[in-house]
Amino acid sequence: MRKKVRKGCANVIANAVRQIALTSLDSLRPVAIRVGNHCDVISAGDSVLEDMVQIITNLNSLNFVSKSAGEIVEFRTVVKETLKASDLKGNSFEAVLPGEKDVEILHVLNDEIEVVVYFRNTCGVGTKDDNLYALAKAGVDTDKLVVVNSRHTDISKFAYTISEDTDELTDVIDFQIESKISNSLEFNEEILKSSAKIIRDILSEF
């Protein structure tokens, strides 16, 4: 995507847009999970094949599209055999399957287990304490939940190059953006527009 800007300003503008895109755009990420009633940060219980570390890793390998303006999204289901990425959906969100491949999150052994996952829609990095506070603020009972750190971004690559324009008064910024959600031109344009709006809002305070 190529954008023309005033000569001499291209590097400042491009770098500012990049920083905002990577740190200030909301992204839905898992922040807490409960598997049955006997899980902790290590074990998911005797009835589950994977441990909690593997389950959280499997969840973090996915990306999610938010359909809600709310900060906290709850997912709750009863698993009899296998919880897959395609099962992670509701009225306010859904998982994005990597390469159309359905990722298996966990396997239940000869039992039925209730699985609860909480997602947080925010930007930047969420520490465990940040996420605990957000959950409590939303009225979530955090007892028996395993709360984790989270990194909220859907952008896997944001690069740019700058070149001179045929017009002596302008330079050209060529943005190269790759998203974990979609690489359509419309989606990447929206990333630029949203980032530029945040910059305008910040500068309006000066």
C-alpha cells in the first residue's frame, strides 16, 4: 500500500503509524481458563490428556475475531472427547483457523469436563495482574481460574520503505502489512486508517 506524504516527513509518519498499529489496536486474546474443577497452572486434572501449559500454548496459537465492543468475552462448553479450534465461537467472537487447519486444544479421557475460557479485547501487553483486574472489574469470579499474561496484536509483520516521488514536494511510503486475521487489502487499509486516527486524536491534545 503506497501513501504520498510531504517530503521530509515520511520516516517520522511511517514509524509513528507502525508503532501505533503494533501497540494500540485492540485484539482479542485468551487471558484465563478453567478445565473442570481441579486444574492449576501445571495440571488440567487426571481426565485430560494435556497439561495446562500445552492447553494454553494451543489456545495462544490461535487468533480470534471479536464481534463485540465488550472488553471481556466468556466461552463455556462441556467437552466429551476433543475441544477443537472450530468449537471456539459464540455470538461475540470466533476463532480464525490457521491455514484452514482445525487445531485440537485438549482431549478428555472417558469423562465429561466443563471448559471455561475468558478472552480480553484490548491492546498492548496484558500482565497476569492486569488481566485479573479486568476480569474482576467485569464481575468474573476468578476462583479456580488459571490467569495468564497476554499480548494483544493481530499483526505479524509491519514494514515500510520510503522512496522519492516524481513530485519534488512529496515522498512515497510503501507499507507491507501481514495480519493473522486477514491479508485482504481492505483489512490492511483499515489497520492504517485506525492507526492514523489514533495519531490524530493524540496530536489534537497539543
